[in-house]
Amino acid sequence: MKPISGGLCPAGDLAPIAEFARLTLNLQYQRNLADYDTMYSLDTAGAQVAVSDAQDAVEHFQGASVEQREAFLTLLLFRLRDR
């Protein structure tokens, strides 16, 4: 890993892990709406899109290198320290 501003960045294209993060955040947002917003309604087409997004998220995560996956999961577990 090479140092970048504020932390470490694994080598290579980060698009797969970034897309995984984007899809996962969107799915979590939708889940929160479904759980807590009584006005939120999801039709069959919306549910199919969510399932497709979840499948895509898994594919993007698996498409990232092991180094990128480890860096991403490490950032989820540990906060960056101030220098």
C-alpha cells in the first residue's frame, strides 16, 4: 500500500470497491426507509432493482483485489488517527 492524503490506498483501480460501497450505502438507506418511514412503499419493480443492486454489490466486492478488500474492511473497523 502506498500512503495518500489521510491514509493508505491499495494499488490498482478502486472502482470495484467504490461501486460496492455506493451500492451498499444505497441499499442501507432503502432498508432504513422500509423500517422507519411509514410512508415508504416498495413495489415489485423496486424490490427487483434492490435485489439486482445487492447482487451487483457482491460481484463488485469479489472483483476487487484482496488488498483492496482488506483496506476497505480495515477502514470500516478502525478510525483514522490524527497525525
